[in-house]
Amino acid sequence: MSDDKRYDLVIIGGGPGGYVCAIRAAQNGLKVACVEKRGRLGGTCLNIGCIPSKALLQSSHLFEEADKHFAEHGIKATPKLDLKTMLGRKDEVVTSLTDGIELLFKKNGVDYITGTGTIIDTETVEVAPGGRKKKQELKTDTILIATGSDVANIPNVEIDEKQIISSTGALDLKKVPKSLIVIGGGYIGLELGSVWRRLGAEVTVVEFLDRIMPGMDNEISKRSRVIFAKQGIDFKLSTKVTKAEKQKTQVKLTVEPADGGDAETLTAEVVLVSVGRRPYTEGLGLENIGLETERGFIPVDEHFQTSVPGVFAIGDVIPGPMLAHKAEHEGVVLADYLAGEAGHVNYDAIPGVVYTWPEVASIGKTEEQLKEAGTAYNAGKFPFSANSRARSIGEKDGLVKILADKESDRVLGVHIIGPDAGNMIHEALAAIELGATATEISHMCHAHPTLNEAVKEAALAVHKRTINM
């Protein structure tokens, strides 16, 4: 390869972090190549994660609405499930978005190279395209590792993507299982469990901890479990899965109390393993440059620089929440940094959303975190049952909860379970980023009738001044 083809930046991984960084870096005038082994850009998120799951969540939500709730609005309907078409629509959504990224690469002058990238030294990435094609070497000034994460496993539970499935297999079941056990009560398990429950499966969630959605505010977690249980999901908390045995028509799970006790057996037609994700660093050649990991993650400084000069990392391979939008933001900030521009990531202002229905959204500190840190705070809550828009659309479950510093009144955390919580949380994002107080939110004129009026009322509740409750 001639020197005129030497890159300023070679990115290994074309997921949300990698492809966004590639586009921004190219816009900043850098010569960029992005190496992706999947054969399609977008990473786990677009191909087998965020996007296909949201497509199925929307389709299954509409199916359940027609089946169970249209009658409340004076609409009589008897829906019939066409799973093949539903899955086909999901695939079309994915294809259109991944194809769109390729067009964006062309538009911005990013070289897209298909194959497995391995770091040979700090200036060389070797790409193995597979098949009989020859390997090629990319010379570069800077290397970015943005390889994302992979499904985490548990001992004695072997995933075959047929009877025992990962989140990938859960997106492509050819028929609705009569029963589904979800191992893990986090975001992914609850979302995919909700999809198949709506379509007719009996769903049980087995969680090692004593709560679902670890990391969420505990009050919101408890309220969510009550709502999901009312919808038909069974929960076995503080329960450990020790073994899975595949039988002809079902899977037999051996479980026992997390803190010890007698074992029992659970059976289901399909078992979904959803116990989190792990950083994906296999085969990257980290040993070639002396780059070591800590607990599987690649340590970086505030500019995403690893311990090896010229080698950076972002997204799921570094410590922090494994969220696509976090990786995207890191990609933009890094691309600007490499071009000599300023940027930062406020890790206290990254929203997390569970796309069940009602949705669950959170940003900033939880009550548990504030108590542990010894931070004095006031809490304001407002239920959607007292919000006029929520009542008019028949979505009364849930609440908005605002936590504000007791002295300064600055908003420290906002937690929502309710309709459209994933969109509503962005008012809280703006408030936290701009250092707003609960009083300032309460003084803003919110449109009526809207769901976001519940945010204003929760802000008023911080100082016990609610109007509509």
C-alpha cells in the first residue's frame, strides 16, 4: 500500500460507536477506514439488538392493543397473528438502516472494508476478508477499537439458538412458544419477554438478584415489576440457574435460591439466556502491542486513549454502561478530539431506557446512590393517574420521580415509568446538562394536555407544591 493511502484513522468495528466516529472524523478532514467483519454495518445494535427488538416491540404492542384494548375505545377487532410478516417487517427495517450507513460512508468519503481486523503494531491493522481472498494491511497514524460486546453466558447452560436461545435467537423464533423462561431480569430480557408474552407465550423471568432492572432506582424497579406481573409475566427473584437439560419438546432448568437452599425444576418450551453482555476483544491482537484488559474491559483515559499511544477505544469495550447512544457520543467526542476540537461526555447524564410498555427511563443518580454518597436531597413524585393526557389515552400506570439537591435544588436524577418515558426523559437530560433546578422546571410553561406535564408536577412535588394532586 502506497504512502498516499495511509490513513489518519483506522476503526475496527462498524457499530454505533465505530461508524459514527468514522463519519465525524471524515467530516473533520481525516482520512478514515472502518473495518467490519459482519458484512453489514451497524453492529449488534442495528443488526441483532436495539433496532430489530424495537421493531418487534412495536408490532407486538399493536397486536396486544388490538386484541385487548381496542374495545375500550369502541373499536371491535379480532386480530390474527401473522408472525412471518411481522418478522419480515423487522428484517426490512434492519436492512434499510444498515444500507443507509453504507450510503453515509460513501457520502462522507469513509473507506468501508469488510473483514476481521487484527492489530499487528501501532501503525498496522491486518484485515482478513475470509474465503480465499488475500489479507491486506492498512497503515494508519491512529487505531480505534470499537468492537462492542457479545452475549454473556452462564455455566451449564449451552445456547443452541433453537431451544436455548440468546437475544439473537429471540428475534427470529419461527413460532410463538407456549412457554418461555427468561434467565435475567435486565433490559434485554424484559423487552424480549414482553414481545413473546404479548404474542401468546407464558413468560417467567428468573433473576439472581432480589430485583429486576439492576441499576435502576429501586422504587421504579419495584413499581415496574408490579405492572409487568399484572400484564402476565411471572417472576422468580433471588434465584440461581444451575443447570439446563434439553429434552425433546422442552428444556428442564434446575434452579435454587441465590443464597442457598433446596433445588427445584422449571420447564419451558424455550429458554432465553439474557444475563448481560461482555466486551468483545477476541482476536484483536492486543497482545501484539502489549495492551492489557481489566475484567475484560480496555482501560482508557478521559480522551479514550489506551495505555498504548495512538490506540484508542470506545463503546462497550471500555468501562461504563453498554448503550448504543453512549458509544455514539463517545465516537463524536473522540473524532473531534483527534481533529483538535473540544468535547466531553457527561457520564452522569446518559439516559437509560427499557422499551417495555409502559416504558421505563432513567437519568442521573438514583435514591440509593444519593444515600450511599451521603448527599442530602428532596424527592418529588407525580403519578400518571393524575395526568390528564395519560388518562385520556388510557395509560394510567406509572409515575415521574425527580431527585434534587437539598441545598442547591439542582436536579440530580429523574426516573420515569409510564407511556413514552423514553422520549420524556430528554427534558430531564436537558435539565441535568444545563444545571437546572427543580424550581426552574416547575416554572416552565408545559403544553396542556401532555404527558410532560407530569414532569412539571413532579418538580413542583419536590417542594410539596403540586397542583393536580
